[in-house]
Amino acid sequence: MTPRRPYALAAAALALSAATTSPLMAQGVRGEISIRGSSLELRPLVRDSLPESSVSGQGIRRVLPDGTRTTCTPDLFCQWFASSSPEMFSVVTQEIRATGWGFVPRLSTHVHLRGRYGSDEFWPLTNQEFEAVAAYVNWEHPTLRARGGRITRTDGLGYYNFDGASVLWRGLAPMWVELYGGWSLARGLNAPRTGNLLQQADDLPPDERGLIFGGQLGVKLSPRVSGTVMYQRQIRSDRLALYSERASLDLHAAVGRASLGFSSEYDWANDEFNEIKLRASTPLPGGFDVSATARHYSPFFELWTIWGAFSPTGFDEGLLSVGWSNTPAGIRLEAGGGYRDYEDTGITASGLRENGWRAFTGFRWQGEGWFANGSYAADVGFGAARFGGDLSAGRTFGEGTFLSVRGSRTQTFGELRFNEQYVSGLGVDGALTVGEATLTAGASVNRLDGRERPADADWTQTRVYAGLSMRFGTEPSVRHGSRGP
Amino acid sequence: MRRRGSAAALAFLALLAATGVLLPLAGADRFSHTEHEGLFPSCLGCHLGIPEDAEEEYYSVTTEDCAACHDGDKAELVDWDEPLRRATNVSFSHSGHANDVAAEAAADEEAGEEAGEEEGPLSCGSCHQTVSGQEFMDVAAAEPAGCIGCHAHQAPEHLETNEVCTDCHVSLSAAARLPAERISDFPEPADHEDEAFLPEHGDGLAPEDLADNCAVCHARESCTRCHLNVDQIDAASVLSADFRVAGLLADSAGEWPEPASHLQADYEFEHAAALDSLATCANCHAAESCTACHQGPRSEFLAQLPARSPGGPSGIDLAGARPPGHTPAFVTEHRAAASTSEASCSTCHFEAECADCHSRQTADIGAPSDSRGFHPGNFVLRHGAEAFTVQSTCSDCHSAEAFCRDCHDRSGLAQGGAAGAVGAYHDAQSDWLIRHGSAARLGMEACASCHQQTSCLRCHSAKFGLRVNPHGPGFDPQRVADRSLVSCASCHFSTDLEGI
């Protein structure tokens, strides 16, 4: 798709949406329009150095008097990385989400468009000034649902979108079947793989658009037991190769008040389960609830990259968490932990961790007009670790209106380097809701205290954000309130 | 028995009346009956209206009458005035009581029974003369003992469940002079404190029950405090609105105990089966209870439930209520539920809501997760550990190439970094190149968030360079080649790719 195509698609969708929402009986539109802006200060790393002869010590690795670790090249320099002067940049995002219905019975249109502007290209994707997340026509019948346009999907393979059509048939109750196909989009980009985003970001970008075809079979044995199995294939448009071939199986059951979930993703090309997860949760007497998770994870890469050929490995993990809620008092407490075992990479004597663990605890309290949240987590694994917590407290002034302060402090370790550092932050956040409009704003100051870095370096950074969103229109028979904070 | 019960109640009321109605609450000088012994031949000289229940003549004597003696010469001056009468909801009537006693005596006489001493015509002293008093004017407010002397009180205690309140009391609407403070001090019957009372208090409640009992203490506002459907409750129609009760309940939230049926394990899934009794649901639920979970047109059900009205009861507030399994962790653990329930999610959620987390990416950078972001505040500066531990998969929402790598480049962490900073991430690790293999296999996504594919091909291509084989022990080249020879061609000299 050329860059003009999204505009054309969006224009067509808007036109259709407008056409279906002219003020006739039983027509309507419901949506939200928003504008949000963020201003961030970041401090890029810069290389600094001293002549090797001026740094005391021997060998390649030496330490300056202030603790800065350096890498020395004999007879040349000892170098390290320090913070440069702050770079401030801004990102403004405009979005419109709307659903219109009523021109033709059972027909509705859905659009989700996004415009983006960045003061420079520091923050990712700000050079993508317009994107259509979704823009499709939906025809709904008790036994059949058909969609066409830019369609978003949420299924066993995650959340993604594509340009094409899908047909869902419910005529085999309690089973349903869905088939879909069209032009695929790069995940997370709302743009084709051959769009400028990937072309600019990668030295070996895909050179052909992708086609996507898939099918899903679902069954709902009862309100408490359901499952789906799906298969999906993404093909280069020149049909020379696949971009991916994947399948998923998901099951969900409610036994009493307990909830059981099983999900899995399988990569046909690498004969690898990217995800196998079994999770059970149940409330217990006395306001307690418990959940247990067993998980296998291995990363998935599309076949246009070479990453999958490097035989990436994953891990097996077990998690257990316990919660306690006292609804009248508005209190929620949680604690849990887990253990992770990394798969053998086939490379001996790596010196890396072979297992990991995590522990966490947290609380939420919502009283008469006041609230407070806090959490602490320790996460130790291959590559990095962190220990830290967040605390926030504030006052509410009706639904969707609040003022709060927050603070956080986290100690992070980088096993593969960027060393140990403390990240601290203080911020204030607020929201004001008047009718269907909500104004949000906040600011924070963040500080990095890194060991093995120059002691006099200033790593302080600021963040400011503000947003205004407004819902409009009504549901055909239901008018519901905001689900905001 | 019934008549005896009534008589007992009347006697009890007489006691209350004597202490409540006639007892002066305020005044300057109080009149002492005993000090005036022998001066007055009859009670009616001063209380002319009592036999006729003529309230204005309860005190037929005046200050001037007192001054006939208390003129300062014959007797000292007094400052006496008619005492204030205490408002009451007791339904005692002197004349009625007297008539009842007389009628009972006549009936007994007609039946040939001799009237007992205690059943003879009553004098004022029958109830008001003190127990120890020997003189005519040794009187006081009626005591319970005086009542029970004639009436065998059947109720073991006041507020007994099976008693009929209106035997002794009038309804609130009839006790118009009763101040709100007195109403708020009404004692609560013991059965009202029972846990089962609230959920069951309407079971079999007929309008006459409400009028005979509930109406003595309650007004319509007592119902509308909780019941959204009070207009549809027949029994509630006998209660009238009362501004005193309205004031007392103004700041009192409704109470909606959860019925036993709601606690059954599968209630959330099976409650649709109870929809033929929506009238019962409406006792506690407004239409908004349904729309808290069920979005979309379900007007045939919603129309049967009352809507919330300004100033009216809210009913059960289910806003934010969650189905089973929707614990706070569900926000990141909802995949199985979401992908298997073609219709269930949409009963509560719009599909576009998925994009709030899955496709936002740049909005509200720095905002905490409860301000419509997904990640906690400060996340940009501390996301490294979470990226490695993959509690949630970054690539589900972000492109490693176009999102992560872009920022890592510009911040100087990655190989293609800003001027003066190249690959700062692996600094001070002079042997990193030698030992990176295991880290790469364990954290390939992290590698891809900084490195170009061409960075690896310098050494791992079969076409040039060091030609280091990157494939692990489980790699199946034929399986990959069957699906993408183009991928193989990135590192290997390709065969004829046409016609595949």
C-alpha cells in the first residue's frame, strides 16, 4: 500500500460513517475524540574519554576515582559513557473512534483514526503522521457477521489488524466458524511491512507486502466452557515464501467461581510453541482469591527476519499469587511470586543466570473520596533485574475527576550491562470530567542515579502530559457512563 | 383472648398517656396535688375535658382561678400556667377507655356475672392514685402496675413481634406533632436486627400488615431509601410521605443485602434464568445494574427495571463489577477468556477498547497506568528488566524494529546511536563479543530491539565473513526452507527461488 492508501481508506470509511449516520430514525453514532500531548526530556548517552596514560591502573578495565568504569585501549584512550545535555521533545496525538449505525439494518461502521505529530523524530513512530487503526463496515446477523475494511482482530494470536474481510458464521451453534483474509499489516505499526516505517528501521526490510489468511473454529459448550482453535498463514504477495505460519489453541472454563484458562501459540516454521499457559484463579472464603499460572514462553519471529534461525530459547515459569479484598472497606491486598527456568541454549559456560524469580506485593485502597495504591516487585532474571516500588495517593471528586501524587523508586541491574542504577520519580496527576469530556494532565520529575557512571552527571529528566477526550453520541438503547479512573 | 389483649394494651396506653400527655414538661410553679388535699372535691373541677377527650379542656382551671387564693394575702402568689403537653403517638383515649370498661361491665352484668371490684366503673384514682396514697388527691401519672392491676398484659415485652402495633399506637402520619427527634429515638424491634430481616422483610407482607405495624414507625421514604420500584409494591402504597422521616434518612444510604441466590457458584452465568422475576430484581436493581455489564440493545429487559432518578435510590451499584476471574491481574491475563468468547467480551466492552492498551504507543507518555496508559509512570527509564523477563510480551504491541530500536538508537544505547555514543549498552565488557551467544539465544527479542540483522550477518552469514553457524541444536533447516527459502537466502547462496 502506498502512503496515500490509508488516507483514501480513512476518507472512504468516514464518508460511509457519515452516510450511515444522517439524522434518520434509529440512526446514531457513538465515539470519542481525543487529543493528547506529551513533552519528554531525555538525556542521550555520549562517549567520553581520557588518555589511557592519565588513568591509573592496569588492563582494559579500569575505574576512575569517582567510580566510573572505563574500557581502555592501550596507548590510546580510556572511554566511558556519560549523559549529554537534555533533549526535550513533544508528541501530540489526535484520535477519533466512532461507531455509526442505522442506515441499513444490521449495518454499522467503525473507525479508529490517529494523527500524530512529533517535534522531532526522537520518539518512535512520530514520523508516521497518520494511521488508521481500524476502519471497517460490520454487518451483523444472528447467525452471520461480515466485516470489510481495515479490521482489528483479537484472537489466540494476539491483537492485530489487516486490510480485508472476515466472515463469522454462528449457524452451527454451539460452534462458530470464522474465516478471514486480506492484506496483512506489520504488527504494532498499523502499516504494511513495505511501508516506510520498517524500510527505514531495518537494513533488510521485507520487500513484498503480505497476504493473510486464517480460520478459527470456536465452541461454546455452555456459558462456562468455551474454546477456539485457529490457523493463520501470512504469505508474501509474490507467493515466494511465507512470512509466518502459526496456530493457536485456547480454552476457558469456569468451574463454580473458579476460572481456568489455557492458551497456546505454535510456530509451524520452527516447530516451536511460543506460548503455553495454564492459569487457574478462584475466590476463596473470607475475601481471599488465589491464582496459579504455569507458562512456557519462547519468542516468535516472522520469517522475513533471520532471528528465528538463531534458535532463540525461552523459559518455563510458575507463578502463584494471593489476593484479599474487602469491598466495603475498599481494600485490596496482593502478594505473590514465581520461579523461572531458562531453557538450555546449547552454549556451555555462558556465565549467565539459568533461572530467575520474582516476588511482588501491592495494595489498593479506595475510601470516601480518597484512594491510595502501592506496589513493590522484585524481578530477577536473565539479562536484568529490578527491585522497586510505586506509591500513589489522591482524592477523587466524583467519577472521572481526581488529583493524585505518585512516587517510585526502582533499582535495576543489567546483566548484559548498562550497569546498576536507581530510577526515582515524583509526579502529580489529575483528571477532570465534565459530562462526556475528560481532561487529564500530569507532570513528573525522574532521576537516575547510576553506579559506575560519572558522579557529577545530571540524569534528571522531566515529563509533562495533558489530554482532552470527549465522548459523543449515544448507544441505541443504552447510555452508559465513563469507565475512566 | 383477643379482647383481653386489647384491654391490656389499652391499660398500658393509659399508663403512657398519663405519663406522656398529662405530665407537664415545663412551667414555672408546679401544682402539687397532695398539698391541696381537701380543697377540691372533684378532679373535673380542674380537668373538665378529660372525660370527653376535649384536649383544650384538659386543664380547665386558669391562672386567675389560682389567684383566688394565691393573692399574696391568703396565700403566696404563684406563677402557674397550663403545662405543655408532650406529643405522642400513643392512641389512648380517656373516654374510649371508660366506655370500654363500662361496656364490658354491662356485658358481664347481662350475662349474669357479678362485676368484680376491679371491673366496676372507674374513677380517676383507679389509675392515677398512687399505690401508697391514702388521700383523694394523692395522685400521679398512671403507673404500669395500675394498668396491669386490671389488664393482664399479654405481650412479654414491648415491640414483641406478634403484637399489633396499632393496638396502642397511631401511624406516623397521624402523629403529626411528634418531632423528628422523637421518631429517631424510636426503639428498634429485636427482630429488625436479625440478618435475615432485611432480605426477607417483604415476604408475604400485605398492605394491612404494613398499616398495622410498619406505619407506626415508617413512612414512604423508609421504602424509597432502598427500593427503586416502590411504586410497584402494593403494600408500600399504604405508607405516606413524611417530611420528618425524609429528613432523618436524607444522608442514609440504602442497604441491599446480597440474597442467598446470588451467592450460588454459578449465579453470574445463570442469572438470566431468573429474568422472569424481574419485579423482584427491581427491589434492589436499576436498569443501570444491567448496563454495568451488558452493553447493547436489550430493551425488553431494561424496560422492566426502573431507571435511577435524581434524589432517588441508586440501587445496587454494579459499576465496575467484574465477572468471576476478572481479578486485577486479568488486565494482563485475559487472553484465554478473550479469545474463546466470541460474544461474551462484547457484552461489556467495545472492541475499540482493546486499542487503549494494545495500540496506543505514544499517548500520555509518562502518565501512570491508571490515567489511561498501560505501563506505570516512569516506565521509559526502567523498562529494561521487564523487557527481559517478558511478563508481558513487548512485541504483542510494539515493533522491535520500528519502535524499540529507533529510540535505543537515538539514546546512544544501540549500535546505530547518536553522534558520539555507539553501543553504550554493552560498555565495559571487553569480552562481550566472545560470550554473547548464550545471551542472544536467551534474549533474542532484546537483541532485535537494538541490532540490525546485518550486524549479525557480519559473522553469521554463510556467504561471507567468519561464517559462524548460528543455528542451535534443534534447528530444522528443511522445515524453515519449506516455508521460506527467502529467509534462508539472507545468509545462504540461494537456489532457484522462482516457482516455489
